[in-house]
Amino acid sequence: MKKKNKEDQDLKNIFEKKHLIKAPKVAHEKSLVAFQQGLESSKMTKPANPKFKRQLFASIGSAAVIGIMVILLLDTDLFANNDPSSTPSPPAADVEEETVEEVEENMEQSGQPIHLNDIGEDEEFINEVLERPIFDANSYSPNLQSFDNAFVLDLPTNWSMEETTEDDHLNVYLSGDETEQIQIILFNKEQTDGALIDYAEELLSNYNHTDQTIVPSSSIIEKITQEPLSFNRYEMLFPFNIEEAQVYAFKNEDIGRYYEIFIAEFFNRQMIYVADLPLDNKETWQTSWEMLASLAPEEMPYLMLDETEMHPTYARPVEGEAIVHLGALRIDSIDIELYVNEELGMTSYIESGTETEKIDEDVYTEWRFYDRRFSDFSFYSYGMVKEGFPLDQGYQPIFNTFGMDPALYNEKDGAIPHHYNYGNNSGGNNYNGYIEFFEVEGNWYFERVHEDYQDYNGGIFHERMRLLKNEAEHF
Amino acid sequence: MNDHELIYRIQQGDHQAVITLHKRHADRIFHYLYMQTGSYHDAEELLQDVFFKAARNLKTFKGKSSFKTWVFKIARHTVIDYYRGSQKEKDTQSMEMDKFDFIGKYVDSAEDTALNHIQMNEVIKYIEELPSHYQSVLHLRFFEGFSIKETSKIMGKSVLAVKSIQHRARAALNQKMKMEVYDA
């Protein structure tokens, strides 16, 4: 058994010895009533504040609780009946609903602090949030702007951007010509969940509002699936897992503003995204989503390494994730692992699941990397030349050395030194590639990408080659 | 009957399904809340909140994850609110150790002999001394049996972040146990 599996099993054994701490009977009863009340209250239009529910249930004795349960169990029409006025609820519950309404109204009007986790769903408002006009991509004309020296976004023409750095986070302020204001807060250090929400709530306390709702990620996914964004780069639609993001919307009808907030993990960094937009100009709402979806690393592959497990000899993380291009427009995330080649005297990163093959010839040694999930015939490789390699004799001897027909050589204007393209599209064979030689500390190496179009793979081997070369460290 | 079928029946107005679904999960959520708060009383109160919120949002449950994962995520948010709202600090000292009632002896491999010198309740004591997010991951992974991916959903963190926390938690636990052996 691997050490990690053994340690996992040990911990499972420890936890299996723990006895389940059962809820006392009264807690069972009260929470069942809360469950029942929640189901009933979800049929009402206004979300209730569970804090008041807790106060209510704390004041109900267990005898009353049992009484309520009996009523619930006996009343077979309770669920089917959508009219709350005809529901035989206990008097205390009626009083409580009224209190919730009053308190909520007061809170909203006075702009008291927001408690995000208490915000429920307001279906009517959610529909309003999702109802956005078809976006006119032609009028968007964005320019690529970088921030934090690491990321980019599509900034529409006539918008401005400002960036400030705080102790533990970066602020990016975006301003549009239709009074749109967007703030992106990107944290440098991991915040606890509570601290992150505290931060968001403090930020939002500046925005008085008259309506609020949580926006289920599933409804955003459904909306964008039906009406895709202009640049649909990510499988998860946004540069974070939308299913794990928290999304809220607010509006202030008195001053005509709409606010939306996304709390998400953006490439291993916690992010709060707040958009402050004109309530009556819904085209600007879609711009907010377009910009959010345009966020991306400035350079790819962008690595997020797991530094908890380091290689004992080479002191590099043994695994992680890489954000890579997928085709011309899409962006993907792949699992990567440390690649150690003692013969080459090199470490780097390759995608997990990559197969390697060593080819040892008289004047060079080549390590080929295959990924059968994408192609049986394509590969990329990294190699080292030996003494006698015809490096300075032009492409013909080099092609001969690699067993390739020199007629396949594609000469290009402004060629990179020691870079040789080749290609073939005749006789049923359709492939192309390149070989490039380079020097590291007096030794000559080469990189190569060979793409076979029998099973076209969208250029992923170029991207994997870039990962291997960018991250290569020779020792 | 699985959870998804019960939820379907609840939406059709089946009273018994409400009771069954609640009964199936109440104790495990209570245990989690108790572990997070260290207070029997507060865990009782929070259990109501969790079920109230779950019921309020049940119609948004699409069945993409398991109901257990979904309701634990609600429980986690409820605990976050609890700390924020009450300005409470987690009182790990107040944990009622007798409730755990651990039995058996931790049997370990020869390569990790340190554990053989330590009683089970001491291992648990060390776990309780870990930062709360370490404890959460260990509990969700090894007590509740959630996968890394499910744990990441509940905690609202990436898979990589959960793996990282789990690794750190395990390293911190090993360190504590080694120090104990050394001190002894």
C-alpha cells in the first residue's frame, strides 16, 4: 500500500472509532419542525430570516413542538395547500411571520448591515436578474488590459481602469461611460470563509438597497447555456467554478441602481467581484458578465502548484494544476506532475497520464511524450545532442539524422535560428511539426512537436511543449 | 429509498418523506455542528437553522451533488454565520470528551511507530487542537466519508486547496504526535 493510502486508511480507522454524537430528542423534534416550517415558508414570496426562526423555536417548549408535529402528521392536505392562510399553523408561527416581514422591511429601508448567508431567494428578482437583452458584441470592442502583472481582462472602449495594492489584497476599479462601476478584490493570502464574507458585507454596507436575493448558480448556467456569452472561453463559463461561487443581487429602486456580487475562487485566489450598474440600463448588466468571463491569466501555461508535497531531491512540488490554452479561444485546466529526467539533468512538468518513450540514436537522445487520450500519432519531445551532431550544417544533414526526407522542410521567412519546420500532406500522410535546437550552459538540446492530422488534436501538443520548456530546470 | 426519491416525494407533499429525510441526516449534521462549535446547546440551535435553510432552498436542489453534500454545505455556512454573528471564539476546551467514547487502540505500521505509544483519546485530543479548518477537512473526509471533490464543494474551496489542507493537517498531527513521543 502506498504511504499516502496507508495514512488515509489510518485516519479512517481513527475516525471509525468515533461514536456518532446523536442529537437529543428535543433537538430532533425542533429541527424537524424547522424543516417543516422552511418547506411551508418557501411557498411564500418573501424570504424569511432564519435568525428569527431560531428565536421562535427557542421559545417553544418541547410539549408545544410535539403538538405541532401531531398537527403536521394528521393534516394530510398541508403540503398540497398553497394558501398559507388556510394552514393550521400554531399562533406563534403567524406572529413570527409578521415579525419577519416587518423587520426585513425595516432593514432594507434603513440600509443596515447585510448578512449574506441569511439572504434567501426572491424568484421574481432572480428572473429580473437573468432577463438581460441579447448582447451586441460589435459595440463591445474591448481592449486587453492587464492587472496584478499576471491577469488580463477585456475592457470595453471608453472604460477606465485603476489598480491599488493593499496589505492583503489587490483592488481593481473599472469605470464605464454609463455610470457603471466594477470593483475586483483579489486576495493575496487565504482568508477564512468568515473573514471573506465579512469583507464582502462591509463593502456592501455602503450600498443601501430595497431588494435582495441570492442568485442560484444553476440559473446562471442555464441562462448562459441558452444565450452564450460573446467569448465562451471556460468550460465552467467563468474563470472559476460557478457551481461553488456565491452570487447575490441587490437593487435600490429609490436611486435606480443594481448591484451584483460574486464571491469565488479565481485561480487559487479568493476574489470578490462587485458590479454597481444603472438599474434601468440592462445592457450594462450583460457587460458585467462579459468582463467577468473575460478574466484570464496573462501568460499560459499558468501554474498552480501544490507546495505541500515537495520532491525530496529537487525541492519542486510534485503535482498541481496548469491553466492552458485549448485551441485558439478556449482555456482549460489540466492536472500536472513533476517530470524528472536524470539523464537529461532536468526537471519540469508534464500533464498527468502522459506516456514517455526514450529513443537513443548515435548522435542524439530523444524523449517523446505521448498522450493517447488526444492522439495516437502525435507527440512532443525533448532531447539532447551528442558529439558529432551536424548542428551547423543546415537542415539537410539534420533531417537525414532524424530519418526524415529533407523535401519535407518548410522554409519560412525570418526563421528562428536553429528552427526547422516540416510538413507533409501527400500520399495519405498529413502531418507537420518543427525541431528547434538551443543551448543551455554549453550543452545543446532540442524541442520538437510532431502533429499528425489523422487524429487532429487542436494544437494541444504545442501547449504541452510550452509547459515542458517553460518549466524546465537543468541541474 | 434514496435521498433524491425522498426529495421528489417531499415536493409531491409526502409527510413521511420529510420525516425520513430529516431522520437520516439530523444526527450526522448535529455531530458536525457540535464538533464545529464545541457547544451542545448551540449545536441544537444551529440544527434548526440548517434544516430551515435546507427546506427553504430545497426547490433549488438540482441533484447534481448528493443531498448530504448539499446539506453539509448549508451546515458549514450556518456555522460561519454563527461565529460571525455572535463574535464567539471556538471553545475547544469545552468539548465533552466523554461523548466521543473512543474505543480500541490505534494500530499503525512499523514505519510510523510513534503512534503506538499514544492512546486513542490522545490522538483525538491532538486532532481537536488543530486549526478548525484542518479539523473540518479531516472530519468530512474520514468521518463522513466525503471525497476530496465533495469536501471541496462543502467548504467552497478548490480540490487543490482541500488536498493542501488535508496534507497540512496530517503533517501537523504527525508533528504533534512525534513531539509527544519525544517528550515522553
